[in-house]
Amino acid sequence: SSVSRLPRRPAGCRLTSILQFLRRQQVLQLYRRILRAIRDVPAEADRRHLQKWAREEFQRNKGATEEVRSGSWQSPVMSCALCCAVV
């Protein structure tokens, strides 16, 4: 498995490291791309289901501290997901 740990901030440190900031931006960009792709799904019920799924997956991984590299997940939609931040 291709997993690496993001560096942890010292206890009490409120500043986000530049790496964490950039990672969060990537995750938000991925989330937006997924939502834009879901807009193209023709059936409204399917769109709602996929939107709910995406939201739940990102929320479920909100506290993740590991970076998941491309190809190590089963889901093709989330194969490049870096779910360490949530909307």
C-alpha cells in the first residue's frame, strides 16, 4: 500500500502548515470536480444519490491524516482521492 503520513503540527499550534494547506486545497478541488461531474448524470435520483455518497465519503474521511496515492483504492471515482479535509 502506498501510504505516507502527513507531518503533524505541534500540540496547541493553530497555524496550518503549508503542506496541509495545499493538501486541503487539492481535496476541495477534487470534491468540486466530482460534484461537477455528477451534474452531468441524467437521472435526478441518481444525481442525488451520488451527491449524498460524495458528501458522506468526504465527511467520513474528514479527520484522515494519511495520504492515499493513486491506484491504491478500489473505487475508480476516488482513485486519486486525498481525503484529509472536508467541505
